[in-house]
Amino acid sequence: WIPDEIPEYLEPVMGLPSSSGCDCDTKMDGYDDTSRINFKMYKSGNVYMHSSYLGAVVTRQLAGIRDHSYHQHVHPFQLVSDFEESTYFKKGDWHDTIFMDSSELQIKYRPVELPGKVMVHCHNALHADSGMMAKEYVRDVESGSCTCDAFGPIEGEGIVDDVETAVVVGGRPPIEVSAAAMNHQALSLIAGAMILLLTMV
């Protein structure tokens, strides 16, 4: 079966050269409190590992995929380098997660819509939660250059969302409590502890 039409974001990029500065390394390494991507632990807020722009041909040289499953949000990628093919992984296939018995792998993609933040991380939640994740940014411009290993703030043209505010998804929203209310709660806890101690004597 062959679809009548292929969406623009799935048009083959294997034979296309990388856009200027858009060939970046992404290495996952470590376990537990040493879980890192490109030797850095995840930091929230305006800290971005790599950046690109709409229409750029983006190449990532992945390393560590024998021990860690690379997962990329928003933009699927095409498997382009030589590797031992399997039933599920073949050269030219499109995926959003890759875990294979290979030390390195080259992938490519071309973001044509949906500018903004892109999370990349080990798909093992224990590793991601320990710091093996990072953010990339796709700018809403159709020309320019990419950056690799910036691990710093994104600014300038093509920013489409709030990059300064760290957002926690899920859980309860933060509750604003005045200093007086906190003092009252602390005094209540101290008084309760003192009463408990007196009853034990």
C-alpha cells in the first residue's frame, strides 16, 4: 500500500544536505544521577541545547542508543545512516523513538510546521527524570542558521512562545501564601508539637 499523498513533513530528506549549522551531535550517557545528554543535566526555563528553523534540513548524530532509547517530540525523523536493518528499523523509515544495537546513528528531519519547543529525552522515564532530557527550539522563520550545543537562552527572531517561564505540567497549580499565613501555620505546628510533648511527659 502506498498513500495517494505524503504530508510535507514526511517527504524524504535522506539525500538532502544539512542546512547551515544544522548537523549536531546528541549523545545520551549515564544512569541515575549521572544521566546526561551531551554531558549536561536537564535545566528548566530558557535553556536550549540546539535550535533550527522552519524548512531547515536538520541532521542529528545520535550516540548512546544501544543503552538509551532516543525520543523526540513534535517532529518525526528519518533513519539515514548505515546500520544493521531489522523488521522494524530500515533505512529511510520514519520514527519518533529509536533504540537499537548500534553505537551511533544518523537521523534527519525537516520541520515545516509547528515552530517552538521540542523535547528530546531517553524514553526510559527513570533516566529522563534523572536529567537525560533537553530542549531544542524550532524558530518561526524560513531562513537562517542553526545552533548546536548552546545550552543557553534562545532569543531573537522567530520565538513563538514563552521561553522564559518554566512550566510544570500536571499536578496542582502553585498556591500563593502570604508571609503572615505561613507564620500562622508555623506557630500552629509548633504549638501542636509542644502540646504533644507535654502529654507524653
